[in-house]
Amino acid sequence: MPLVCVLLMMMLPLCIVPELSCRGKTDKPQPSEPTATFLQNQPLPTNMLSVAGQPFTVELAFTQQSRYQGLMFRKELAPDAGMLFIFNRVRSRSFYMKNCLIDLDIIFIKPNGQITKITTMKIPVPGEPIKFYESSGPIKYVLELPAGTAEKLKLRTGQKINIPPRIRRIIPEPD
């Protein structure tokens, strides 16, 4: 196969994967970014995660596409469900809620499982600027749970969440 064809095939995914929202990113995206729905209704791998002694079934978002998609377009999230974003690099992260239909608690977590920040992300109000939710330092994981869960569980910064070995062994796609 000619080198030009190989290079084009390698670059094609970079051209067709648009930026999405309701996900983490270091640079703040522009609200006018295109929206894609190519991941809707595609199940992600799941794992049990104990948070303050309560079991949660969390979807694992460790590919670029799954992290971009996040919980966009979800109309509900079971009280014992969530999404765990897994990043390849430990650094500060920023999330926003464009195209998200439910309020969520967001928990920023260091590689050792220590919670660094907890906040509730609200559904965006049409016509108002999109709000960004930023970590308070470098993190490896972000856990999204139904809004109010962190308060019910009395989660606080400094507490630890035990990240199971199966999750710690995941090698996420670069972001």
C-alpha cells in the first residue's frame, strides 16, 4: 500500500471525530462545537465501584469517544449507577454539561483514589453561557453520579474511593 494511503488512513479518524460535550477536557471548548451522536445506545463496559460502602455499577469511559460522549442525552440515571472517566495522564480537568439532560454530581479523584473536589453540575439553561466545572488540581479519574448522591453518602474531599485493580489496570486512550 502506498505511503500516502497509509498516512491518510491514519489521519482519517482525526478528521471525523468531532468534539463533544458533557465530558472532560483541559482546554475550554467553544459552545458552538458540533455535536455527534455516534455513541448513543452503545453500551460501555461496566464495573462495580464501592463509594462510601455503597455499590455502584459504573460505565467505564476510557476511550476518547466514550469520554467525549459522557452522559450526553441520557434522560435518567439509576440511583446506583454512574460513569467513571479514566484518563491516561494525571492533570487538571474541566467538564461541562452541554447536551446533558440530568443533573449530576461530579467527583474529581487522584490516582490514589483521594477525592479532591465534589460539586453538582446542573442542566444548562438555554441561552445562558455554558458553565465549566474544573478540578482543583491534577486528577486521574472523574466519577459522575446522580445529583444528590454525594450529599446522601456524606462524601467529602480527602476521602478515598477504592479503585479496583481491574480498573487501575485499564490503559486509557490518550486524550
